Amino acid sequence: MQRIDIRELPISDWGDIETSHGNFEETTQRIKRALKEVAFAERYLFIGGDHTITIPIISFFSEKIRKYVHLDAHADFEDSYLGSKYTHGSVLRRVGEIIGWEKIVLVGLRSVSKNAMRELEEYGVEYYTSLEIREDPRILEQKLQSADYISLDIDVIDPPYAPEVANPEPLGLEPLQLIKALINVRPKIVDVVEVVPKDHTSITAILAATIIREVLIAMTK
Ligand SMILES: [Mn+2]
């Protein structure tokens, strides 16, 4: 793809943040502490992990976000999920509460509960299904262009290319289509989440690494 050696990019790896499993408050504090230390940076890329990491990140940067694009097979729009308000099933709902419903766009949707569907409409959330994107890739390009923050749940991609995710859904985006759109944008913040590889030969993990490489090159252009 882009003819650049990633080792020559002006980027730094600021290490890992250990999550406290099942303790969202503690994990949030750890993420916020770490973000304060790197608050000087121009752009950021975060690698998950569970999609919930997006919530503390967006609340830290909330004033700088005019448009947030949520690439996901699912709506993540449940008010609470399995008794908790802070899970991968309610990420977009929390993000909308923090930055405002008009600033969020959901792209790649193809699995949603009846309730969440009705609430997406009620709150006026802009959303596009994966089939709409496959038919007209310009929608994807335009939405990514406008984004300050892109949250990429790897399950937005078609399962044959990315099978190792918690909740695979058929008929997703094609990786090449997504990468082509991503290399033309320079968002301030990107996160890549929900990769659940079984081992180092995982095609899902390798695809995620390829996407991250291309995004990093694009972000530093
Ligand atoms: Mn998600």
C-alpha cells in the first residue's frame, strides 16, 4: 500500500494501559491519568481491547470533537447491557450523551435490537448500513473526511476477512474499500477495537495491524 517505512514516521508508542477487568471506574481513571501525560500530542491512535475504552477517551477529548464516526456492525446503542451502562453494547449511546447526538455517525450497521433501532431514530442519529456503504463507497469516504474521531470496531469488516471478533455479523465492509477511504483522511483520534485473536497467525489481528499501519502513515502526512 503506501510506500513508507513505518519506522521512519514521527510517532511514539506510549505503552499499554492495564485495564481493571469488570471495574469501569478504575479503568477510566487509569486511562485519564495516561492521557494527561500525553496531552501535548497532535494526534492519537488507541488499540483495544473492549470497545468501552472509547468512552473515557472521548470524555477526555470531548471539547475537541466536532464529528465522531463509529464503524461497527452493531449499534452499541443499548441504554444498559447485562445490567451495566458501560459495556460494548452501549458505547455509542454513552458517546452521544457526552458529545451530542448530532455529532455522531454510525457506519456499517447490520445487527440491531428493535428497541435500539427505534431509539436511534428517536434521537436522530445519522446511520448507514454496510449494504448502503458497499453500494456507494462515497458515503464512507465523505463521513470519514468529516471525522475528528474514528472508532473502528473490527467487526464492521466482513467476517471472512476478520472472523476473530466477539460477535461476527455477515455482509460487512470489504477491507480494501475501508483502507482506501482511511488513507485519505487525517483524523485527530482513531481507535481500533474488539480484535479477539486466538494466536499470532490470526488473520484478524494481521488485518488490524495492516489497517493501523496505513492509518498511522495517513495521520502523519
Ligand atoms: Mn462495537
